[in-house]
Amino acid sequence: MTRKKKTRSLADKVTIRTGRRKDYKKWRHDNPDQVAPSRRFVAKKQQQRKLQAVRKLARQQSGQDIAIHPDKSSESNNPKGSDS
């Protein structure tokens, strides 16, 4: 006897006329309130986003500072076009 494979897919939990993808897409479009990600998935993604933000902040703080707009006093000493 074969067992049915476990799945987290919402498509298998929905009883519709056929198992066709087109029918499921139509049902999903007609019933947006019944289609939602599981709490487990939402919690997992929230945790991933938090970790990603922490890593990004750590990368930014560990990097070296560069002067994107250097002081204007250095520009006044060497104005452009003064070579001639």
C-alpha cells in the first residue's frame, strides 16, 4: 500500500472540480480571503528579514568611511580649468 506524500501546498487542501492548475488559479482569484500563507511561513520570513537587517547593519558599521563629498576648501585651492 502506498502512502500519500505529505505536502504543505494549499492546492491539495482545496477541493475543486479538477486538479488542474488553471482551476486552482481561478479558485484562488475568486477567493482571496481564503488564500494566505501559513503562520509558520510568515514567522520564518520575519525572522529571516530580521537576520538580514542585522547582517546588513554589521556590514555597514564594519566598513571604512569614505569622503563622498570632500570639504569644499580643497576645491577652492585647486579650481578646475586652472592648468593654463
